[in-house]
Amino acid sequence: MKAKKHQQNTSDLFRAHLEQILDQKHPLFKLSNQIDWEYFEVEFGSFYVENRGRPGKPIRLLVGLHYLKHTYNESDESVIDRFLENPYWQYFCGFDYFQHEMPLDPTLLVKWRHRVGVSGIEKLLAGTIMTAKSMKVLTKSHMRKVNVDTTVQEKAVAFPTDARLYYKMREKLVKAAQERGIKLRQNYRRLAKKALAKQGRYAHAKQMKRARKETKQLKTFMGRVTRDIQRKAKYPDQVLKDLLQLSERLFNQKKNDKKKLYSIHAPEVECISKGKAHKRYEFGNKSSIATTSRDNWIIGMQAHHGNPYDGHTLQSVIDQIKRLTIWEAKEYFCDRGYRGHNYEGPAKVHIVGTRRKKLLSRSMKKWMKRRSAVEPKIGHLKSDNRLGRNYYKGIQGDHLNTLLAGCGANLRKLIAFFLSFFKITDILGKFFQLSKFLWSLRKNSFMGLINHSL
């Protein structure tokens, strides 16, 4: 059911309006008046029906909480806790008066993300770009040159080892059997716990032969539980069936196999090697980032699965940029991972480091060097906007977290713009006051000399 419109109560007449309390120069106050909230009402209105179910929560509240969550690096629970303490956040989410109760349960944010899907969250990123365009801090001239790069969005999983995976898989199977009333011959709970502790100690002491023996023991326990359930559950439900398939996949996988299982609760996780000295392997998915060469506005964010080659992701990123900004870039700057890309279009794709510097013009050298500006942007996305560790579930969660991280980064730039604007205006105001004061002193001294001569 659609959200009810706010009706003013008689008690509200004696309460102070947030506009009267807050500092109207605060960046969030200014930004909330710049965002086109009606755009989201129109886009997400189709997800609500009339006269069915309880009244829904306001769309502006749900969109605003997701914006604040990824702007200030909060979780679903902490963003609502801080919402109660911060009147600027409440005004940003569309409330007229200070709220003393939680506006919604944190689980509602999860349900709303799944309801609107990837295409709906993509409109949140488009909303930040529209706001920047309406404020004229993002113009068509910014879109002439675009930087594109990829990074790894790591999933919230422990570092995968065979011993831990066998132990976790056996635990999941035993729990699923107990929930369905399947009586196992033996669950190996105490023996598996003891074997896992031994394996860790032996591996730490570099006694690898003993460690491998304990790992093999854990694999045997998991295989016995799997076969016991398969014998006794002749018609398993879909959840148990998927769990048994994962167990078979884990039991049969070898060291050098492709598409291995690295996590029980997140089987979509991939092992990606980016050649970093401090971190040889990362477990998650590959994500593409497209930023303007001028000012580093994020105009495209995408998650990719299957660990594709960087160059084969370029076409989909360029299509997303056109979809979000309506404008088309003239030149794209990429690193050498994009050699042999799949883009076919009028724009030029420049691969940094593949052409001799003597053959480049002075301006082209500058823009080639500017491509590296996307690297610190990726660092800020990971440390400030929740791209560094993804807690959302499944493949859809990877896409949602990537897009929302881009929203948070753009909103941080808009907030920084308002902060710098007000600092400049304060400095100019103080300068004019000082010049006015000096002029009055000069005028008074000049008039004093005239009177003295007379």
C-alpha cells in the first residue's frame, strides 16, 4: 500500500519546525533542497499498490536512508540509530519535526532493496548525477574525457581453507538434518571440532604432513554425513537439495580446478588475482568504476561475475554511462588491462602506456597522466563508502552494494562542494568588512587633516 501523506496534528502546532531550528547553511540542509525527490516518487511509485496491506513507508525516507548509509559508512542498524540523534538527517529524509521513535525496522531496508532491484538502485545513482547537473558542478564539458578502471569488491567471508570449509559444510548439513527430523548415524560434532583445532596448530607449527592428515579426516566426516542424509532423505526440499549439491561440489573439487567453492554461505564468491604484492588473492567479484577525468565524478558503477577480462567489460560500462548521464563521452582512458577491448563506437579509447611519449602531444600527456586519478577514488570508495567489504547477500547484493557505493561517493562530493562554497563566502565577507573598515579609517583621517588645516 502506498504511504499516507503526513497530516498535521494539533500537537504539532506547539512544536518547533526543523527549518526554524537547523542551520540553513549546513551542507545536508542545502543538499536536501537540491535533490529532486519527486523523481523517486515517480520511478518507485509502481512498486506500491492502492488499498492493499499496511501503509508503506515514504519513498523519500527509504531513499534518504540508503544515501546516508553509504555516504557515512553505516550499517542498516547504525544508520537508523544515528537518524534518531541527528536532526539534519531527519530533515534530509523529509521529516518536518524532530522524531523520537525509529521510523522503521532495519529489515525493511533489506526488503525494499530486493523489491526495487538492481535497476531501481541504479536510479539512485542517476539521482546523484542529476543533482550535480542541476547545480552545474557536473557539465557536458566534464564528460569529454572519462577514466575507467576495475577493482575487486571483497565479500564478507573468512579466508578459505579446506579444513574450515569441510568443517562448516558438515555443520550446515547437521543443522539442516536436525531441522527436518532426520536422525543421523553420527554427527561428528566433537571429533570434527578436535580435528579442526589440531589442523590449525599443526599448520602453524609447519608440520604439514600432520595438518594434511587432519584435513583429510574432516573431509571424511563431511562425506559420511552427506551420504547419510542422501540415504535417509529420498525426497529432499530445494534448500536441502542445494546444500547437498554444494557438499558434493566441495568434496570432489581439486587443487587446480576452476570455479571452486570458497564459501558455504556465499557460493558465488570468486578468487581474483590482481598482482598486488600485499594481497595476492582477493575473494569477491570484479567491479568497474567510471569517473570523469575532471573532478572525479562517478558516472558509472558495475559489478561483474565470472572474473571477466577487463577489456571485455568496457562496452557494458559505456552503455551504462549513456543510460545514466544521457551524454556521451568522446574519449576514454584505461590502463593496459583494457588492451583488446570489446568497444565499438565513435569514442576513442586510449590505453595508457602503450604509446611512446615522444609521439604524444602535451595535452594528451596531461590526460594520460590524469588517468591515475581513478586509483585514489577507488581507495576512498573502499574505505568510506562500503565497497571494501560487501555484506549484502548473493549476486544481486554485489550489484546493489557497488551502485550504492557510487551514490555515497557522489554525495560526499556534493557535501564538500557546499562546505567549500560557504568557506569562500565567509572569507569574502570578512574581506569586504575589513576593506570597508579600512576605507572608513582612511576617510576619517583625511577629514581630520582638512579640519586641522582650516
